[in-house]
Amino acid sequence: MKEAEKPWIEIGYRSFAYDGPQSIKIERLSRELNKNKSSFYHLFAETEIFINRLLAYHMKQAKIIASKEADISTEKELIDILIEHKIDLLFNRQLRIHRENPEFQKCFNEINQFTFPALMPLWKKLIGLTENTALAQMVLALSLENFYLQITDETLNEKWLQDYFNEIRIMVSRFKQTGNKAPVDGTV
């Protein structure tokens, strides 16, 4: 990224993360940066190019997170990474919410392709499914879907994340206890 682009990308990334793609208004970003709109157009030409640059930046950030996740061995380390990368997670949440946009869906899917394998060793240990990788992958997919529906700036904190992981462990434990027999009345 060129030095002149950096403030635009940073403010655009943050706006997108908190308020979604509809927040990417050149006038608003210009005002927040105290710069002319012409500066934006000189650097990016149009909003679509700018959003593509935001997606590319997000992909870089996601790779950084995945490399960190691949090197950890505890829930505490995972929670620290998630909190450190709060803006990146909120950006990813917006991609998930606005997945009707093919570019957002594509970016979200590509990120999952390298984050799942990076997280899987710790994930299996974390939820107590070291013996069943396929089931751990399904639980991760469902948990991430649920995670992105729930996270906000306020919920992405150590207590909420600990509680979230505990809920998943409880669900997996109950699933293991029931085995292949589902109760007739639908209770767990």
C-alpha cells in the first residue's frame, strides 16, 4: 500500500468493520480525514476500486491472524489474538452479513480456506474433539457462523469469548453423551 493510501484504507477499513459497506461514502471519509474528495479519486479512481483494496487489505490481515492461530496452544492465547484483531473480525462479520455481494462472499470463503486448517489443531483440543476431526470441522463451521452473528464491539472481550467457548464445549459434551440416539421428545 502506498503511504498516501494508508490513511484512506485505515479509515475505510474501520468504517466498513463497524458500519458495513454502506458506510463507504467518499464525502464522509474525506471529512473524517480532513482531506479533499479529489485526493480519494486521485488514489482510487472510484469506490469499487477502493472496496477491492479494502478486501485485499483484509485478506492480508486474515493471513496474519491465521499464522498466529497456527502457532498457539491455549484458549487464552486464542482469546488474546481475537481481541487484538477485533477490527478484523468485525470486518469479516460485515462480509458474512453482506454475503449477497459476490466479492464479499468470495473473500469470506477464501479466508475460511486457510483459517480453518490453522485453527483446527487448537480447536479440536479446545472443544474436546481430538478424536474426530470431521465432527470438529463441522462444529467449527457452525460455531463461526454463530460467532459472526453475535459479535459486536462490546461482546468481543475476554469474558464473552470464554463464555462462548464454554457453551460450545457443553454442547459437544452433551452431543457425545447422547451418542447416536436422539431423544424422542427433542430434549438434549
